[in-house]
Amino acid sequence: MSKYPEIAKQGLWNNNPGLVQLLGLCPLLAVTATLTNALGLGLATLLVLVGSNILVSLVRDFVPKEIRIPVFVMIIATLVTCVQLLINAYAYGLYLSLGIFLPLIVTNCVIIGRAEAFASRNSLAHSAFDGLMMGIGFTLVLVVLGGMREIIGQGTLFAGADLLLGEWAASLTIHVWQVDNAFLLAILPPGAFIAMGLLIALKNVIDQKIEQAAPKPEASTVTRARITKVS
Amino acid sequence: MAFKIASSPHVSTSLHTNKVMLRVALCLIPGIAAQLYFFGAGTFIQIILALVTAYIAEASILKLRNKPVADTLKDNSALVTALLLAIAIPPLAPWWIVVIGTLFAIVIVKNLYGGLGNNIFNPAMAGYVLLLVSFPVQMTDWVTPHSVAQHSVGLRYALQGIFTPEFINLGHNISFDGKTMATPLDTLKTDLSMGLTTTESLLKPIFANMAGVGWFGVNLAYLIGGLIMLKLKVIRWHISFAILGALFICSSFGFMLNPDTHISPIMHLFSGGTMLAAFFIATDPVTAATSAKGRLIFGAMIGVLIYIIRTFGGYPDAVAFAVLLANMCAPFIDHYVRPRAYGHRSGN
């Protein structure tokens, strides 16, 4: 019996860290003004999440229960520092535009949440896969949100992609439409909250539709012929 | 003879939501007329645009929410929201400004929170703040009042200005440049930040009387409309007078301390959107506090906030922000200021 499809479903949809668990809202809302930033932060979080799940799963039998949280935090902080230094070295522009939110990945509740709830109780392979799926789920939400806000706010997609991917990516920028006036609200934090609310509403609508479409399992009613008194 | 058996209250009137809203709309007429007189026909087109957008948006969202469309449209609340928003934005703002604002007000602020009666924020003011935050340039370009400008804005002129923004941007019409300028409050604030004193700034032609040309008349007209509403018992006095009182007291203190860097109380009361806010916006029964004492606190809070934001804030006028901030506190105020129930001791 493979647990993998179930883990994937949980991470990507049913228990999506962004849309359902509502964890890590601070980076989710703060850096999704453009698709590039969203993708950058999503990938960084994904890396940390996979790494921390693997490490936590490896040490889960050696860490005393009482001090597990500090140990997890140390592991996560180490990984975040690694990722931060990597981005600083290879994508300096992105490093600047993500700013404080890059080191703040360490406080992202998704990561400690998965470490505590999943990786500390499951095998290495399962934990790694869970980290990957949760990370992808989180990144997808970030990307959708970033895309929405960038299109509405500036009328572009992938503006500044060269910060993330190098010089050649400058041509990736798509001008969806030409706006004379940026729709500032979409880029400012309130726009993020509103867009996030709409996304969650959309997910709930889809869930409802799926539930309605699915044939209801027949309620198995057991009718007892007679009731014997048990004394 | 049939006896109607019902629980209290036993005295009822036929003053339903639709009538109250209609009276509010009618009492806006003096103010709108004054605005049309001083600032040209732009406002008229904005009102039409807002009304059309509001009714279409309301009808579609009600349909989506499976609510009775025709009945709800008849309650006239969309009418008032559209009117308030349309008169709050600059008369010559491009057409999409008012359309976006109205859509946001009706769809998100009102209906996504559960429709009339469940909205936390005043829809018109939330729409206005959305516009002010998103499009600061368009939203602070107010029409020059007609006695300062050389020509007044006619209907045809306003149509051109609203529907073809290039008309202004490309400078096809040079004289259009003289048509828009900052509002008096905005001008004064800029001057103060540039080191001029209030007295020096007030020498400019836009301040021909104490509150700025045109604005004094417009505010006076809204005051008259508001007093009519009081007389008709559409609103009660608490909120309006608390706002005006608090604003007057705060601004008097400031003005007495340092008249060179503070705006005079008269200008505070009769410029910008003070009267409109005090009588028409803050008194929205859905988003205001409900008890008499609560309303006094609610109003005073708005008054103080208007003064603080106008004096220390970065935006030219503060009415919308003050109302929204107070809206947030209204449930809190209601929670702590409960009228004493008969037979109970106060404070319990």
C-alpha cells in the first residue's frame, strides 16, 4: 500500500499549506507583488521544506521529545541560512528584492508544522515526498497569487525574471496589457489579502462542486430485527 | 375584527429601508446642485456612471448569490452608495475610476460580506479609499472652481474629459490645464510643507473666502441637506454633532497654539468632505454604532481622526480613512456601551 498518492493529494490540494492551513501568510502576502518574487520565494521555501523534512526524519529517533522543537528550529535555521547564502551568491537581484523575507523563511509555520506533524513521525522517503508536495503546493499558491497581482497591478508577467534566472530571462517578460496607471492596490498588501480571500473562496467552490458531483455513498443502515436486552 | 398577535415592539411605522435610503438620496440634492454649480457638469456624468455600474453590479452579484434581485434592488441602498461615491471623486476623473470604485464597493465591500446590513465598512468610503490608494494622481486632481478658472466646465467638456483621458494627457486642449488643481486642503498642506505659513498660503486665489472657493458653498449645501434629514428623522443628531464638535475642539486647540502651521477651525468644518461625512456618510446605520452614547463616541472618534489625519497624515483629506477606522471600532463600541436594560443596574 503506497502512501504517496495520498501525500501528494494532501500537499497539493486537500491540505494545501497556503489555501487550507493558511500557514506562512506573512511571506505569502508580502512578496507576491510580482510573479518572479513569488516564484523565487516559493522555490526557496520548497528547498528548505524538503531539506528540513529529510533531516528531521533522519534524527527523529535520536531527539528527546522534550527538546525536539529547538532541534527542529536549529535544523531549519541552518537550511535557511544555506539557501540565503546561495541566493545571495547566484541571484543577487532576487536577494535584494526578497529582502527580509528570505531569512524570515525560518519563521514560516509551514516548515516547523510539517517537521512536527509529519517528518518526526514518518520514514525518510515519505517525509521527503511530503516536503516536496507541501512545497509545491505552497509555491503554486504563491505563483498564482503573484501572477494575479502582477497582471492586475502592472499588466505584465515575469517582470524582472532576469533577477531570478539570469540575463537571458529578461526577454521572458510578457506585457499582457499596457497600463498607463498601475493599479496600486493590487500591488499593495490589501490587494494581497483580497486576492487571497478570493482564491480561498474559489477553492471552496470547487470543493463543493466536486462533493456535489460525487455520488453519495449509500448510508448503510443496519436494522436490527430485535433487540435483546443485555444485562 | 381580527387581532394581530405579535411580540414587541408594537408601534411600527411604514418607514422601510427603501424610503429611508430614498430620503437620504433626496437630501443629497442641495449638495449635488452646489457641486454642479461650482465645479461644473463632471459630477453629473460621474453620478450616471456610478448608478449604472452599481445597479448592474448589484443585480449580477445578487443573481450569483441566489438572492431575490428585484426586491433587493428596490431598497435603494445601491443608489445611495453610488451617489456618495460619485460626489466624492473628482468631477473630471476618467470614467474607469468611478466604475472600478463602484464595482469594488458593491461587489466586495457590500455583497461579499453578506449584503446590506452585514457589511462592516461603509461601501462608498471603502470604494473611495481603494481609488485614493490605487490612483493617487487622478484622485487628487480636483476641478478648479468656476470663479477661479476662466471658463466653467460644461457638459460637453466634461464628457470629453471623462471618456478620453488622452484629452488631458496629450494636451490637445491647452486650456484644460487650467481646469484641474489640488483641493484647498491639499494646497494648504503642500504649502505648509514647503515652509509657507497658513496666512501666506491663504493669499492664493483659491482661498478667496475662509474655506476655499466653492468648497464653502458645497459644504453649506450638504449641511442644509443634513439638517433636513435630521428634521425628517432619517438620522439622529448624535453622530453628526459629535463629529463636528470633536473636529471643532481639536482644530481650535491647534489653531490657538500655532495659527501659522495649523488650519483654522472654520476651514476644517467647511472644506473638504466634512459636512458630507458628518451627515451622510458616518450616519450609515449599518456601519455605525447603535446606542446613543455609542454614537457619540463613534462620532467623536471620527472627528478626532479627521483632525489627526489632516494635520499629520500624508493624504489631502481624511474623511474616508477616519470613517473606515471608526467603522472597524463600531462593534467594539457597541459591546462596551450597552444601554441599560430596564430593571438592571447600570454597569452590570
